[in-house]
Amino acid sequence: MKAGESAGTAVIRFAEELRAWRQVRGWSQAELGAKLGYSGSHVSSVERMDRVPVAEFAAACDEALQTPGTFARIHADIAREAYPPWFSPFVHFEASAARVHNWDARSFTGLLQCEDYARALIRAGHPDASDAEVERDVAARTERQKILDRESPPACWFVIGEAAFRSAFGDGAVMGTQVARVAELAARHHITVQVYPLATPDCPGVDGPVTVFDFREQATTGYAEGYEAGRVIEAPAEVDRLVAMFDHLRAGALSPRDSAAWIRAFQEEQWKN
């Protein structure tokens, strides 16, 4: 953190508890780092609040310091601070859904974002946020993406507006990495990506980003996002309309195979040098 910046209360608690428990054990930062499987400088950066701890680091702290669940609970509070109240239901749905269907015309959705793209996107939307707040939000977004690497990940279907590829956040290197990440994820067996071309008229998703969550043991739920607000959609008639909208989006988009070819051509066009 830079001088004068504020950290979230949970980040402060994590740093203070880590320092206190390390000192109780009589360990240096390097000694604790060795026990955690991290460097001493990594421990130092967490204690200084220059780095937001991830879930694996919190679990390692609980194991090494013999503090059952202490750091895991504080880490959960860090994640909660990163999400505005209206977005918390989305995070819960995303983590527990069997299938995730997402549409966004303006940018790549959180599950698809590389760290630098997420950082640039968050900074663009919140120019008054401190570096510490931005890094906290980037870390929370990265944590959410772990569902894609689970042993039984959700089936995900992303329909992405062409404008998301052409709207730059960060520099060319950031966008190159971001598009490459989308291409890599699209090759996974449980992820489907379709590109919705700008030239396709009468886009049915004109009202904004929407996600539909299918669950194994509960009704399908929708979520619509707007400026600093989100709405959970559970009424069967409204959910049916969202599902129908996705059917039309998929019909108007390029096929998954043609989308993969389009992304390759776009990469060659943008970064041929």
C-alpha cells in the first residue's frame, strides 16, 4: 500500500494476526515463510498489507501456526469486503451451480479475466479506488475462477459480444494476454465460447449482462447486472424469458468452432507483428 491509502478491515486483521502469531512462535518472516512454502518477502508483504493473501496462503498459515480456521475465516471476510452487497448472491450462485450461462457485450466476464485485465477493468470503473482496494478486488476475482479448475467443474457457456474483444483495457500486451486466456479456456471440454458479431442485427442481449445458473437440486436462477446494482431473478416466467434470450443469443452468435476460428484470426490481426 502507498502512504495514505486505506486497507479493508479484514486485510488489516489478517496482517495483525499473522504478525502476532509469528512473534508468539518466535519465528522470523523467513522462518515462517519456509514453513508455509512461501518466501520471507511474501510473508513480509502480507504483514505490510502490500499483498492480499489468497486462500491457499491462509490455509497454510492455519496449519503452520496451529490456529484452526483463524486465517481461513479472516480470508473469507476479505473476500466479502471485496464484493458489494448486491453482488454477493452472484458469487454464491457461481460457486454452487452445475451450469453457468453468461452473456456480456461490453467486456469479458469475471471468470474469463486474466489478472492484468481485471486490474485495468476495475481501475477504469473505480478511478478513485486505492491500489490496496484494487488489489483486494483482483485477488477476490481470481479466487472465484478456481471453480473452473475443480475436479468436477461447472459446465460454462459464454456468449461474448465482439465489442469485448475490441474495447481495450490496459495496453496491447494486457489485451493480448486476455484474448489468449479466452482462447485457452474455450478449448476446455466443459467450457463453450461463442462470439456475437457486431454486424449481427437486433441483439437480444441489448439490456446488459445476464447470467443464468442451473443447479442440481434447486430451480434455475437468473442474475441481471446494471450500474452499481444487481438483481436476482427467480420467478419462473422471468427465468423462462432469460433462457429464451440465451437461445436467441446462441442462434445469432458464431458457432463454437467458428468462434474459435474468429478468435485466432482476431489475434493474428491485432498482434501479427
